[in-house]
Amino acid sequence: MRSRLLSFCRTDAGRAVSRRPKQRNDCTVRALASVMAWPYDQAYDLLAAAGRKSGKPFRLAKTYLPQKTLPFTTICHVFPAKAGESRMTLGRFCAEHPDGRFIVRVAKHVVAVINGIAYDEGSLDENRCVYRAWEFS
């Protein structure tokens, strides 16, 4: 089914032309590079300094952002489950945030959302639940 709410841009955030073209489990690196318009290697190096291991998933919320050592300001939005209410979905998040730069934590993945458009290397389901979003300013 074609997405009705989700605008999508396929990108590897510069990984293919980086020093690390074969990296995997790097969705946080790609999202940071996309949101900040940085080269992939710059985002990789920043997260590596924060403890990200090559080829391993990285829990942005628990590991890095609470330290408040990022070279930019973030605002964290949390979307908890509430009885009787629909969860926030990626498609709805994009539709409701037509302006701004976000790293969005969805079920088992992290994706960049810039001005209401999701940026990722693979196709995304607009119905994926959103758990958190960090707004970058």
C-alpha cells in the first residue's frame, strides 16, 4: 500500500563515499549526519567518541543525549502509550511536524525527519510507532 502521510527521501547519508562504506547497524549515525547536514564520518566519529562500537546498534537516548555533551541543542519529545488512544506513528509525526529537524526513534530503528520528510536508506512503514523524537535547533 502506498503511503498517504509519509514523505520519504532515500539516502545513506554519505556512507557510500565515507571511510566506512560497509558499516551496518548505523541508523543513528545516518540520522545524525542527515539532521546536521554533516559528512557521515563526522557523525560517526562523534558517536564513536560517545561509546558507539563499529557495527553495533547505539541507544541514543540512554547513552548519549542525557550527557548533554552534544555540540547543539536538542528538545526531547516523548510519545508514551495511553490506554484508549492511538500511538503516534511515523506518518502522523511527519504530517504534524512540517518544519524542523528531528531524530525519531521508531520501533527498532532511528530515522531523520527534516521538514516533515523522513530520510533513511530503506523503505519505511508510515504506521511504525514513534517512541521519542529529538528536535535539533
